[in-house]
Amino acid sequence: ITEHIVRYKNYNFPAGMTTAEYIDSLQSFEIRDSDIFLVTYLKSGTIWTQQIIISICELAGGLNEYPNNMEQMPWLEFCEGQDYSKRPSPRLFSSHLIPSFLPSGLKEKKIIYVMRNPKDNIVSYFHFSRKSSVAGSVLVLVSLLKSFTVGGSSWFDHVREWHLNRDQYNILILTYEEMILDLKGAVKKICTFLGKGLSEAAIIQVAEKSKFENMKKNPKANYEFIPQDKIQGNFMRKGQIGDWKNFFTAEQSQRVDRLLQEKLGDLSLRFIWE
Ligand code: PPS
């Protein structure tokens, strides 16, 4: 397990995709007013929201073209020899990081944060990691049964950190569930937040392009472009809410409910999922 993970400052980073020096250097990474940041706990709807943001910016005009959504909206924490300071504006970034690792210049800047029911989140990650070289299924199973720690930190810590620090940013918080229930409404919210005045027809077009079945067919958006020797996981698996019911026992579900109460019960968070 540990060969795939580098632990730095109490946080798990996938080995080979970043370095401690680079993560530290992010503190002084220069932010532009036109930058758009998407932050998620992994498996919460990252590539879906990427597709929405990219489609909105494309229609609004002035976006530089890249071969696929990952290059268009890269994860800030995975540098891989890139110099993002050379990118033309507007720059779009994704991140799974917690606030303390992100550039200090990002404070008061626009961030879209998407979260998802932790039960569906872990089911998605479980299926993904069974095929992925980034983390072994044993890690996921152990996490599932013990502390829910997959990815950088636990889902609970991620949501807690972002909730407690939300006032330091100009943040739009969305859930995977509300995006499933009303995709057009979510597109509108993102559009308004980003200050992109798209017509009703353009909003419908973005929602259409971002539907699961349409995205799955789109080679720029479905992440099948990732070499199989790097990550074998299927990024677009099922795209539904409540799939956890097919995998959790009643006891496991109650355990997560108790954890939610224990770890986040003191916060003014309300979730719409069952
Ligand atoms: S990652 O690896 O962190 O970037 O993964 P992430 O994109 O956050 O999450 C992957 C899950 O999102 C689902 N997905 C979608 N759901 C609905 N509609 C659309 N368009 C869509 N695109 C991706 C994807 O299927 C993963 O969830 P599961 O439950 O595994 O299907």
C-alpha cells in the first residue's frame, strides 16, 4: 500500500505525481483574478464539474484549447513538469487539496467546491481503485471498515476543513446529488457564480454536453485518454446517487451515519442525500 502513497504533512499524496517541494511551493503560486478553481474530495464529481466549467467557458469565449479536459483543467497539485505561470488566462484548475496546501493568494478568490454523499463516494472509489495502480483495494477496504481515509485525507476532514475555512474564499458549494437532480439548475448556478452571462439555449447546451451518457462518449471528457499503465480505473462508471445501497450492509451504513454525527455534527451542514 505504502509504495503508492507519499505521506507529507499528515496528508497522502499519490507517489510519483508530485513532490513535497512542489506542494510547499504552491504557497506562493501566483493567482490571477481570472483563474477558476474547482476543489473536490476525490470521486465527488470532479471530472463532471470540469466538463461543466469548461463548456461554460468555451461558450463564453476566449478559452485556449487543449487536447482534453485534464490538460484544460489540470490538478494544481500534480505538476508533472508543467509551468502553469506560462499559461494564458483564463486558467482553469482542479484540486483535491485542503485549504492549508493551496496558494495563499487564492483567499477571497472564486472556488467551486463539490461534495458527495460519503457512502457513494467510497463505493465509487472502491470500484476505481480495484483497477487503479494508485491505491490498492486493501487500502480501500481497510478505510471502508475503519476510518474512511482514502485519498489525501478522510472525507470527513476534507469537508470539515473546507466548511470551517469557507469564509476565507469566495466559494460556491455544490453537491453531486443536487447536480444529478437538477443539472440545468447547477449549470445556471455555476454560470452566475463565474459571472458568465450565457443564454438559456447555451445553458441547455452545457447541460446536454455534461450528461453522463454524452460525456462518456466524448473522448476529451471521459478520461479514457489516460494511459492504462498509469491509471486503469474507469472514471465514468455508473454516475448515480444511492449506489451505496447495493454494497453497504445496514451495520456499515449506520456506522457512517454515526461517524457523520460524531465528526461533523457540530457544524451547520445539511445534506440532501439519504
Ligand atoms: S476523480 O478521480 O476524483 O477525478 O473522480 P471524480 O470525477 O471526482 O468522480 C468520479 C465519479 O463521478 C461520476 N461522474 C458522473 N456522474 C454523473 N454525471 C456525469 N456526467 C459524470 N461524470 C462522472 C463517475 O461515474 C464516478 O462516480 P461512480 O459512482 O463511480 O459512477
